[in-house]
Amino acid sequence: MHKELQEAYGFLFEDELLAEIEESGTMKFIPAGEKIIEIGDYVTSMPLLVKGAIKILREDNDGDELLLYFLERGDTCAMTLSCCMGQTRSEIRAIAERDTSLIMIPISKMEEWTAKYKSWRNFVFESYHSRLSEMLDAIDALAFMNMDERLMRYLREKAKINKDEVIHSTHQKIAYDMHTSRVVISRLLKKLEIEKKISLQRNQIKVIDL
Amino acid sequence: MHKELQEAYGFLFEDELLAEIEESGTMKFIPAGEKIIEIGDYVTSMPLLVKGAIKILREDNDGDELLLYFLERGDTCAMTLSCCMGQTRSEIRAIAERDTSLIMIPISKMEEWTAKYKSWRNFVFESYHSRLSEMLDAIDALAFMNMDERLMRYLREKAKINKDEVIHSTHQKIAYDMHTSRVVISRLLKKLEIEKKISLQRNQIKVIDL
DNA sequence: TCTCCTTTGTAACTCTTGTTACTGCAAAGC
DNA sequence: GCTTTGCAGTAACAAGAGTTACAAAGGAGA
């Protein structure tokens, strides 16, 4: 754990705090595609992302999903954080986008560290700030953008988060993330291909110029 | 200021903190309709809402608006808070929905109190939690609801926040808040009236059963 | 009362998105 | 090889929302 912690958070936290994290945190490995948190779950510890990527989803009563944003190394889930502090249930679903390693911190430590370490407070506030920004971006996309623009945004983000210009997914999966239908996605992807912005193959989309 | 502060926050903060707020905060009165914060503004102090209500809006590059949520007594704007901490510009616009009184806190105090007072930390985290929830609600509305449902939601919230079952506004203003056109709003309002959920008059909408 | 301006009602049309249905293709397993 | 299954392409249509245009009603002020 020492090495991963140093790499992801070494420049952020003072040594004393890093030592405390190492002492009370536990490493957890999540393979790609596996669920990390489900809507309605009680949150008993807080995750620090050291490797991989996570996607955060919202769901409505009919089971329809919507991708909110991705988390990367050095991030923590402010929603979870928020639930920890308030002792409420999770309002979101988290799924490993890639193979992912987390350090799980017991809630009890959080309050303690918030009082004790300035760097921890900054980290927590910075997380909230980032997540609020990402929520705003999600709202902008929904409110102000058409489906084709939203799809381009999705493809850009997906390529970026996976550090791979080839997106390995199906039209149906993209449709779920964006809360629309497969036919719509196929239609728009085809349009993007004609515009030479992407190239399409079975189970993969190559980003050329978005 | 003493009385207002006690009424709105007396049960939340310890006496010592209340005294500090009274000492370093300044009262500010904003008449209904007036702008409080503009997108891009640097945020130099943090507002505590003691009376009235505020609406928080998002805007895109074309100047199109969208109402995010309302704030009430006892609330603070987590977006602003977030900007304060990060020393970044405001990402939202805030407008007084009713005549409103605020206590403005200098940023410098915030970091100090966060370390010093548990009740302040709780308040700040609670604020973030509430605002994240409201953002999620906004996202749900945009992603999962049709215009007619969104309109009903809007009318319910507006009546609640103003503590008045008669909404004093025009179709055009509602259209701006919801980022749609006046004609669409008129059409849907008429439908709601036929369903006996509201009654319509010039410049006002009476909520009957939403 | 008359006039002007704002607000609201409505029709007709367009555009985007969602739905249904069917086809062809590719990969995996037999 | 053949069959099965999942994925992608496409047409045709439906529904929701946005746009344009115009008429009518309400209210304020002259």
C-alpha cells in the first residue's frame, strides 16, 4: 500500500497523515465492471482512489440510468463522502470502469482528520468542489446540448478516462449510460463516422477527431 | 443582527461561534429580484441566509439560463462556499427570489472556524450534502422527466419557497427559468388548468392540486 | 374612454428524439 | 462446416418540444 499511497497522494498530504492513512486504511481491489456502491447502500467507509477509474451513475424509479461522471486516481467520491458524514444512504451507483484499487478509510477517522490536518480539509473541500463542477457539467450537457454533442462529449471523456482512443463498448451500453435508445446512438455514431470524426467496428469505436 | 442570527442559526452553532459571527459578519439586505452573484465574479465573502429566499441559476455560452435550485433561511450557497475555498470564480448566478437578508462572512474566518468549531464543520458539510442532493434532483428532472412533470415540479417548488399558493410570475419568466419557450409553457399550463390542477390569471398562477 | 404595451391563447409547422420492426453480419460454440 | 446469439444498420413512424405568426384580452396611463 505504501507505494501506491505515495504515488497518488504523496504530494497532497503531510507525512504524518500519510502514516495514519496507511495504518487505518485497507486496500481493496475491484475488477473492471464490478459494482462498488449501490443506490440505497449504507456507506461505512470512504474510498480513496489510487489506481483505475470509476463511473458514477444515477438511476430513476423505472431503473433508467444516467452516467454522471468518472473518477480518477487522486479522486474521492464526494457523494460517498457526503453520505459518510451525514450517515445517509448512497444516492448513486459506482462501478469500476477499469481495474481499480481503493484505500478504504473508516468514517471515524474522517472527523478526526478534518479537525487535525489542514491538508485533509483542503482535500475534502477540493473534492467537493470538483464534484460540484462535474455535476454542473452534467447539467449543462443535459440542459443545453443536443444528443450529438452529448455523445461526442461522452466519447471524449470515455477515451480520456481509459487512456485509449479506442473505446471498447457497444452501442447499447453507451445508450444506457446516456439514457437513450440504442437506435439513436447507432444513428448518431454513423453520422460521426461519415463526418470522419470516428471510425466504427464491432464492439469498438476509434476516436479520430472530436 | 443578533436576533436574526439567533433565529436562523441559534440552534446550530455554539454561543462562542455565534459571537464570532456577530463580530466579523456584516448584514446585507437584497430586495427581491436583485442580483447577488454573477457568473465569473470573484467571491470574497460567504453568505449566510437569514431571511428570504434566493434562486441559483446556471447559464450557457449563448446566455440561456436554467434554474438549479432555491435557497432558504438557514442555507448557505455551497457553490459560493466552494469558490471561496478554492479562490475561483463563481460558476453560477444568484438572484433574490424574495426580499432577502444575508450575513456576509469574510473568507479568512472560514478556514479558521473549520479548524476550531465542530458545529461549523458540520454545517459546512451539511450544506455540501444538501446542495449535492439538490443538484441530483435537478439532474433527475432534466434526464428523466418530461416538460409537463418538470413544470409541475417547478410550480410546487416556487409556491413552497414563496410560501404562497399563488405564483406571481409570467409564462415568459417561467420559460426562462426552465430553459424552454413561452409557447411551450403556455400550452402546458393550459393543460394543467384543464386538469384542474391550477387556475390561471394574468400574471398569476394559483396552485390547486399538484 | 381610448391607446399602447404586455401577456396569454392557439394554430401550423419543423426538428429532434424515441419506438418498432426487420435485416444482415460477425463471432463463438457445437 | 452449421447454428446460435449478440451487435449494428436502416427505414418508417410517433411523440415531444421548439418556432413562427398572429389574434385577443387585460391593465396602465393619457
